[in-house]
Amino acid sequence: MPFLILITLIALSCNETGENPKNISSLTSSTQAIIEDSLDFCNACDDLQESIGGIQGVNKSDSTGIYPIGDCYTNKNFDLIWVPKGDILKFKANKDNLELIAIYDSASKNNYRDFNCYAFEILKTKPKEKYGINGISDYDYVFPSKVKVYKKVEKGWLLMTTKNVNSFEELSRLKVNTIFKID
């Protein structure tokens, strides 16, 4: 039951990050724009599958463990990742997964005020059948694909970049590079 509460809190907490877009001038360029009337990834999915987990497709040490994540493949196609602001490695130093889950639970109650939310818009196939403990459907990403990467800001979503990816591993590397701010 606490896990179900955590998942609900994650969904509700995506609405505000408290981040001021004026503080992200180092991220903006001629190709980046805050899109105030863009899709609100936190509320656009008919069935956002939320969990806590690592970025798959890269070495565990590269992704530094678990994060609150969301997957949409019903009416829209995107993934969400919430990461702590600042130095991720310092934040996660000497914390095991149970400690991180407790921190994420607490952070969700404060609308992830100290977390950034990233959206990775990528085409996915529709699942053919349901399986697993909770009847969750599996899906596949479509490759090659053009992935749009957004960051939640106060007035909407900042389009950070658009990248072509040819495999699941390239998508995973894009996610890691985004959260660690590696070009």
C-alpha cells in the first residue's frame, strides 16, 4: 500500500517544480525555447505507468541507481525522469535503495521542489498483451527515432534538444547524458 501512495504522490507532484526559467540561461540557445502552451507531460497521459527504477540499457554505475520515473504509451509517447537538483552523485552518496525510496516519497509530498523533471518524447508501439504481477503491458520503442527532450520549468517545458537515436542503448545514453548535463 505505501508503494501505491508513492506512485499517486509522484503523479500529483509533477505540476510544479518551483524552478525559475531565468536561472537556466546556461541551457538556452537559439534552438531552445520555453513552450508555455506545449503538452503538459505530467498530465497528458491517459495511463502514466509510474515506478522507481534505474535507467536501463547502460551500466548501473553510469545511471547511479534509481529515480522516480514515468512511462506513457497510451495516448501519448514519452518517458519522465525526476532527478535531484545539483550534484546527483553527492546526493546519492552512501544511500541504499530503501533510503532513496524514502527520500523520493518525502520529496513527492513537496512536489519534488528540489528535483528536475525531464520528458523524453519518443514513438512507442502499442502493447499487444498484458502480463506480469499487475497486468502491466510491455511496449517497444520505435527505432530509428527522433527524440525531443524537455525540462519542466515554471512556465511550461523547455525544449532542450532533439536527437536522433537508433537503439535502446542510444536512448538510455541520451537520458544519462541529459540528467548529468553531458553534451
